[in-house]
Amino acid sequence: MTETLNAARIKVFWQPGCSSCLRTKEFLTEQGIEFESLDVHNDPDARAQLVELGARSVPVVSIGKRYTFCQSIHDVIKFLDLKTRVMDPLPPAQLVAKLDLLMSANARYVRQFQPDQLKTPFRNRNRTPGGLAFHMFRVAEMGMQASQGIPLRFESFDELPPEEWSGEDIAVWGEGVHARFLDWWAAEKDPTVDYTVQTYYGTRPFHEVLERTAWHAAQHTRQVMLMLESHGIEPDGPLTAADLEGLPVPHEVWDR
């Protein structure tokens, strides 16, 4: 099967700093599957090819004119007809506990940046520490909102904080998201989260969306830590392996 897939000219459309993109590429590499890597952020031809497919967001895996979104690795497995399994998600309460810890950490970290550092784009993508810390809180907020009947929209992932916001402003706003998130969970009538929600990649089990929310937020919190370290700043209470245990985060923190 791997030899057949390698002969099929599989393409992966991605952009730097994208958590699902990095996870998809690492997963395919671990499966021994060769693919053409297309960076839609830095390569105009790659962007044009993605548009020609009819897709508007990444990551996407394609074969010819067929493609699948890769927000769920299960979709990649099904699309490529792979005979493999990934780890089962943590129970919902444990995923919520991870998000609780991650939001606290993210608020600490964003407060550590100097004003000029907060607005400086990082590496090979136009993403700043302030924008990324804000995005991490939005990931958690959108996961919560999906359970409240607000469909998950990919356009929302491009939202940015107000230009004038400081690290303190982002942290305070994020702590408000954090408090609402904990209130939502305390009021959750079905702690098994055995229901479906609407997302831009289809109707999905909420447990799956909650897991993706947790590992997505974890990966971006790791990236905020990396940004601090690039300025020679030790993150205040860095995440540990135990903090991330059970979450399917990529091996690498940032895709070069």
C-alpha cells in the first residue's frame, strides 16, 4: 500500500506555524509515505494550486483533484486508506484540565514579552507573539462555542487582537475566556460530550473537537514559549512532558 501511495504523487498543502499542518506531515513521514510539500504562505504557485483544488484552508492532502482537510488525522487515514490507528483521546474531563493549565500558562507567558517583541513577526510566517497568544485563547474559546451551537469557522482562526493591545491586555482578555470556559464546563449537562457539532470540515463528534482544541492550544503554547526563548527569556513555569502527556502534539514546535 505504501508503494502504491508513493507512486500517486500525494501533495500536502501547509503553512509555517500551523499545528495541524505539522502534525499531518509528521504523521505521513512516520507512515513511510512520500509527498510533495507545498508551503502556501511563502509560495504563490502553491497557493494557486490550493485554490484550483477548491480548498480555502490548510492543511490539505491531495491526490490529483481529490483532497481532504486534515484537521482530524482520522480523515487522512480514511482518505489514504491506511491500516493504522492513532491514540484514543483523553477523557473529556482530562482534556478540560489540560486546557485549564494551558490557558494559565499562556497568560503568564504573554506578560513576559517587551512591547516591541510582542509585535515582531516570528521566523517564516507573519505571526507575532501577541497574535499567537491571542490565537491560543481563541482556539479554546471557539472549542467551547462549538458546543454551544456556534459553528467552528476557519476564518475565525485569522482573527487578531486590537493593534493597541499590550501583553497585559491580551492576558486579561484571555483570563476572561479562561473563566468563561471553566464556567461552561461546570454547567455542561453531558460530561461524556456524546454529541456532534458543526465545523468548517464537517459535522464532528464533540469529543474529537475537544481533543483537537486541547492539543492545538498546547502546540501554540509551546510556540509562545519558543518565541520567548528566542529573545533569551525563560518562560515563567514552562510546560513539562507530564503537562502534554496524552495530547497528540507534533514532535517539533515550529515547522521550518
